[in-house]
Amino acid sequence: MRCAMMGWHRANVEINVLIDENLEDCPEVSWLQGVAEQVLVAQGTGSDVELGLVIASQERVQELNKSYRGKDEPTDVLAFSAREEIRADFPPFVQPPDGVLHLGEVIISYPPAIIQAKEHRHSVEKEIAILIIHGVLHLLGYEHDKPELARQMRATEAEILSSIASGLK
């Protein structure tokens, strides 16, 4: 059972948000969708794009991390790309013939986001924005498994964050 599930369409961008129930003080669905859309705009994805954004419990994210990555440990964000060229190590998702770029799913663990916000002395909203940016960039093909790729991804994250930072505390 979930406390919120909502799709959002603007300029042919669809961002479906699912928030697990029993998570208190979650950001508004429309705010979450707006952050994800700003990442897509900043990366020039164009129109006809769809992705899912899930705000989940730490237990649920750890379970997904174990099932899909073989790591039985908590993590703050997971990204599951639906694009065959990004995740060649998984069987390809069947893309519907609708002309829409289906990027995949970003799953954010809400409890670690709260802890990380306190550690970094900024708002939970800013931490959630950081995690959304990170996850969406993974869906767009960014990686950080090598030093140069990590530098490139961090620079892109910082650039996007600074462009949306005026609305964050």
C-alpha cells in the first residue's frame, strides 16, 4: 500500500511518483516531479520522456539492492535503466513502440536522505534533490566507477544543483 502515486505530464514529459506509505514529511509529489524535470531539461533530453521516481523505506531499498545488485546493504539511491544500451548486463526491457524515451526508475531511500541532510547541514529537500539528480543522471548513462567518470558526474551534478538551488534551503 502506498501513500501517493501520481503521474505528471508536461511538455511530453511524464514523471510517475510513488511514495511508500508510513514515510512522514515527504516532499510534495509536484516538487519531486519538478526537480526530476529540471534534470531532464538541463541534460537536453527533449520531449517524449518518461521515468519513475520512488521514495521508499530503507528496508525496501536494501531489499532491492540485494535482489538486483547482490549487495545486502542499505544505500541512498538506486537507478534502474530501461535503456538497453545503458544496462547491457541485464536482459533488455521491452520498449513500447510509442516514440517515448522510457528511461527507467530512480528509487530513493528516504531515511538515509534525512540523516545525510543533517550531516551536511542542509534541508532534506536539498538532499532529495541531490539524490534525484544523481539517479536521473545514471538513467541518462552517467557512471562513477572510474575516477574520470566520477569527476564528470560530480561536476554535472553540481552544475544542475546550482541551477535549481534557489528553491532549496
